[in-house]
Amino acid sequence: MVYTCEYESPLGRITIACDEEAITGLWFIGQKYYAQGLPKKRIEKTTPLLEETKRWLELYFSGREPNFLPPLKYGSTPFRKLVCQIMLTIPYGHTMTYKAIAKEAAKRLHKERMSPRLLAAPWDTTPSPSRSPATGWSAPPEASPVMPEA
């Protein structure tokens, strides 16, 4: 089952979704691809996991670095999961370019290099979670790129 609740951030109202195990998506209300990937059958109810996520967002938006991360579910390809893992290493208050992420992904995959455009593809329909903690990173698996062969 999918549960949802809303959170009022300084950047606008956010819908947060989770299942019994992890956060499955965050969307700004009114964004272009609002609720993409969110099933129609869901329960609007605050769960302990959604409360934990609200606490994380509250800390983040107040300018404090959260010392925990709610569990995240990507529901995607191994390649997209790798990109998300790299983005989760971005230190609080810092940014990382697609070029830098591509360099790290190539290193982890034992490739000489990788195109930054390939990394941008998973978020062509939803913005990158590295831009904000709540920008709709729950794209369906078919939106993820196919990993190129060596």
C-alpha cells in the first residue's frame, strides 16, 4: 500500500509518498510531472516513516544538516540506482555537476569515461534530487536509460 501526506516547505507544498518500507517519491504540488509514478490507489495518512521524512525536511530547510536519512526506494534500473547513490554522497550544502557525477559513475563502473547527458536522462521528466531534497525523483523505471555496453 502507498501512503501520502503533505508538507509545507519554504519552496511550496510537497506531497510525500511511501510504502511500508521506504519513501517512494516527493513532488512539489503543481510541478509539471506532479505525482508521476504515484498509484491512484493510495491512502492519505501520516505514517511514522512520513513523519520521519517531515522531520528530515524540517531540518534541511531550517539550514541544519540532518544526521539521518529516511529509507529511499528508487524502483528503477541498476544504473539509475548507481547515480542516486553517487548523489547521496554530495555533502550537505554543496552541489555536484552532471560531469562530476559522470566521472564518478565511470570510475565505479570501470569505464574510461561517461557522458554527462546519459546521467541527466533519468531525470528528463523529474528534477534531480541533488537540487533539492524534494523535487520528484520518483520516475517510473521506463524513464531510466539503458546502460551502454562496454
